[in-house]
Amino acid sequence: MAKPFDATLNSMIDLQPEGWAACFARLAGIPPGPSVPVDTDLATTLTADKVFRINGLRPSLLHLELQAGSRLGIPAELMRYNTLISHQHQLPVETVLILLRPKAVASDMTGVYRQHGASGNLIHEFHHHVVRVWELPVSFWLDAGIGLAPLAMLTDEAGADLETALTRLQNSLREQGADEKTAKSLLGSSYVLCGLRYDQDRIASMYRRISMLMEDSTTYQEILGKGLTQGFSQGRTVGLREAQHHLLLRLGTKRFGSPNQTTLAALEAVTDSDRLERLADRLLEAVSWDDLIGE
């Protein structure tokens, strides 16, 4: 997942999981049907972002991975996920890589991953779907359901006129019957996601006019503190630190396994953002939680 922003994305998925499943199942060509979230723990060090069972004409599984950063090797990881998920549930799996911003694109994200042997012969060929959020129109995400509506703010169309896009988002939430609490949470989510693509000052000035709505947003308070009403600088600092902790736990668990209570306490004790960044940089070099934290 888009690691510093995965708390926001998880809250959006949890709000309307059937909407996420239906939208991306359609894009992946899976026959429509009722969806059920399934376990994503594939191994002690491997967890998929989101998996749904789609109980349509031909039952199958939908595997979603969300990505905001660019790095090579993700398609190979997706093939591993796909194989393990299929083996675990004994159903065919369609994997969708959801890229949240242009900076997330890497040269190997073509939708096809090929693995060749020493002699050059093809050993594996893995096909997956790549969805570039920004390439779709605002209306696509607004029409996909309230759980996906904040993604509209990441589109190129929205980037050309953020004020209009925000107004359309607010109107769409109202037209789809979102209650006040849900609308506030989703507006908070859209604010956080905008940080993926746009300058903070531009976002702040635009959202300041709806700050009273966002004040009570659970998502907004959890990730950014009360940045709009109590100072954007403080909010960004708190939000960044929480996101960095979440990133380390997420990636570290995939690499080293679940941390014990001692490790968790040691991570929580790290409050300096610079050190948290250094820990994240060392994740691929470290061999264990103790090795990582004892930098």
C-alpha cells in the first residue's frame, strides 16, 4: 500500500469494501457478484494489501495493491502474492496494482512480469492489471461510490482545477446520501491524499474554507492532528511521525515478521523524524528487528 497514507486508504476501504471490490473487479474483468473480504496474511513476513472473494458466475479472488512510491521489483512481488493467495484459497486470482500518482510509476510496471532461466528460456509469465488513478476522470471515482470518491482529487482533471473538484466531491457525497460523520471523514481523507500530489500551501488555502467540517473527522484527527484549526505546521509534523511509524511497522513486519512488545516499545520511543527516515532507509539492509533498531 501507499505506506505513509495507508491508514487513510484503509479507512476508505473499510467504509465501503463492496464498492472497492466492485470497481476494481470490473476493471479486472471479473464477473460481477457479491464480495467478501478475505484474510491477507500469506506468511509470517508477507501481507497483501487487500483481497476480496467475488462470488459471481465464476468465483474468483481480487487482490489489490496500492502504491504511491516508485521502485523496481514490485511486479515480481505481485506474482508471489498472487501465487500464495491462489494456493491458500484454491481460486484464480486477479491482481490489480493501483498507482496513486505519476511518481509511483517504475519502468517495470507494464502489467506483465516475465522470469527467464539461465538459458534465456521463459519460466514464468505473470499478467496483472495496472490502474493509474490520475488518468481516469473525476466522475469515474465519484461514481464508483463514496468509499472511492476521495481518489477523484488525485486525478489530472482535479489537478487542473482543485476548487471545482473539491466542490464536486462535496456535492457527490451529499447526493449519495453520506451522513455528516461520513462526509467529514471522507473530506479529511481527501485532504490527506492531496498531499501526494499538491503543494501544501495550495491544499491548505483550499481546505481552510471547510475546516469546520473537517474538525470532527476521525481520519483527519488521527493522521494529521488538528492541523487546519491549530496550525498546519504542527499537524504536518504529527501526521508525518505517525505515518513513519506505520510505515516501519508495515514494511518491517513483511520483512522480519511481527515485532514483539519490546520492539514495539522501542519503535514508539523513536520520536525524531530524521531517525525514523534513517530506519526506513535501512529496512532492506537490516536482517532483523534488533539489527534495524540497534542502528
